Amino acid sequence: MPSNKNAVIRYMYLDQMLSDRYNKYTCEDLLKKVNERLELAGYPTIGGDRSDYDRYIKSGKRVIQLDIQALQDSPFNMEIDSSEKLYGSPVYRYADQTQSLFNKPLSDDEKRLLQEVLNTLGQFAGLDNFVWLNDLQEKLNDKQAFGRGEYDKEMQAPRKIISFSSNDYLAGKDYLGTLFTLISNKKVVDVEYEPFGEVPRTIRLYPYLLKQYNDRWYLIGTPLVTPEFPYREDFYVNLPLDRMNSVSAVDGVEYIDCDEYFEERYEDIVGITWLKEEDLTEILLAVKNSYVGYVDTKPLHGSQVKLSANRQAALHDKYGAFEGYTFYTLNLKPNRELYNTIYRNGESIILISPSRIRERMIQELTKVVHKMNEVRN
């Protein structure tokens, strides 16, 4: 057993790295990672003074090797494999990477909750790099992995309680698992991207986020320096997965992380397209009274506000043609997704201002009416 608290903490950090499926750690790598985490958590590091680097590495590696041996001995009895080599040094990992020091039986309530989480994530099951979902599903029935209780009798054919909309036939969906793993492990990626009606091209980028909108998945990232996309840390591209022909990791290129909090960015828009040149704008909408219940219970955007009675009266005086309508405002960055959202609601939602957006929409709708009249005639 470990003789001090610092050793227990090291075991916890080592356990996480030895069970990591996606990264390979030599003894020196383990030393550096453990020291990073110890230092971040405010604990003493191992290896001594780093000014004498060779002595620091030799001393620190000795501590890591003793820790690895301790994990293999009683009471932990973890089987550690070091047969693989990386740059001539052994790579250390658990022989069974589903194992951990912290495995413990689950209660029946925990199993029910975990089962429902798996059902909710089920739309990803079977995808590349998401096979662990199937593994976890099987382990719920494994007495050694999770213990056995009354709930196990109910788990042979679990019934979904929550169902989310998903498109099982969406092109590019197979890249979800691969991109999820590459983003998690902070890898630069090459994407062969084929816009509609154009020739394919390869875009190298730092991937940051996978986002779904309107049953379509997008990769958000920053392109590396190219003649087409000079690198800018505040510039992001949205690449739909269904226009990708291939995705691959790029070795030997340092990953540049971003400080952007994407949730805040997407709070300012409808959908996926964030336009730097657009400012936050107050959008005035008129909503047909028979449609108000739908808009109240399913807002078009988080900033949606129904105007006060006084402002309603003033606007009805100003726009006499909107008797039978209720006025709302949105405060956001206008984009194509906003226009399409308004279009698909027909006369139930009318954009009143700002005038520049209203005139743009009138021009687009006029073209549509013109084309439909051509068909009729």
C-alpha cells in the first residue's frame, strides 16, 4: 500500500494515463504528465531540482517505475503491458484498458441511469471510434465489471424512455467518432472537403467543436496558414460533415488551442453561421395571434421578448396593417438561418425592421413569386 498521500495521488494520475486508449506514454512521458498534474493541484513534484535535467529525469523515472511496480503488486494487481516501443523506449499501459483502480459495482439506480444515457447516445453506436458504447452496453451485464442486482433482470431488452431526432442516413456521419477522438486528443486534421459543384480540396485545420443544427453536423475549426486561409486566431470555418471525403490526423504539427467559449458565440445567432461583420441587431417581428402560442413555447431565439402593452399599442398605431398580430423583438446577429426560419413560417411571422434586412427579404421573396408565376403561366 502507498505510504503517503502524494503516492496515492500519483497512482490516480497514472491510472488515468495507463487506461488511455488514444495516447502512448513512455516512462519519461508519465513522469512529465504526473508532475504537470501534481504542480497544477499544488502537490510536491517528483525528480528533484529540474536545473540538473539528467538527474531530474533519472530520479523521477525511478519513482514512476516503483509506482508502476506497486500498481502490479497486491492489493491493486493491475496487469501492465510494456511490450510496445516508442522511440526505443517501452510504452506503458494496462493490458486490459477497460480496467481501472476505481472500478466498483453500480447500484440498480445507477445502472438504470447509465442504461438511459446509453440509449440517448445510441445514435452514435456502431460509428468509427464509438465502439466503446457497445462495449459499455455489454459490460452493464457483466457482474465483474459492474456488480449484479435486481435491475439485471430488466436489462435484456431495454426500452428507450427518451428519443431524440436523428438522421440515420446522414452522409458523413461516420466521421463523427473519428473527429470526436481527434478533437479530444488535440490533433491537427486534414479534411478533404468538396463544396457543392466544386472540385475537392484539402483543408488543414485545428478542430475545436462538433455542432449539430437542423439534422446536419458541422466541424468548427481554424485553418492553418495557406494562401487561401491566412491563419487568424479569431477566424473559424464551419465544415458540414456530409461534404467531407476523408478525415486524417496530421502528425508532427503542433496543435494550437483556442480561448473561444463557443457557447457564448452561438448564443448570438440562430443556427451555425456567425458573421463577424454583423453586429448584434434588434429584430422586430410581427407574429399572427393564432401563432403566438407556438412562438411563446418554442422561441425563435433565446433573446426573444414579447413587447409590453404600451409598445404593442404604439406599434399597432404605426403599422395599421398588422391588426391581429403581436410584436416581438430578437437581439442577435442576422444570418441566413434567421431568414430561413422566418421564411418557413409564411405569413405567421413577418419581419418589420431593420429596413435593410426587410428589403433584402422582399427582394428574395419577389424572385420566388416571379419564378412561381412563370411556372403557372
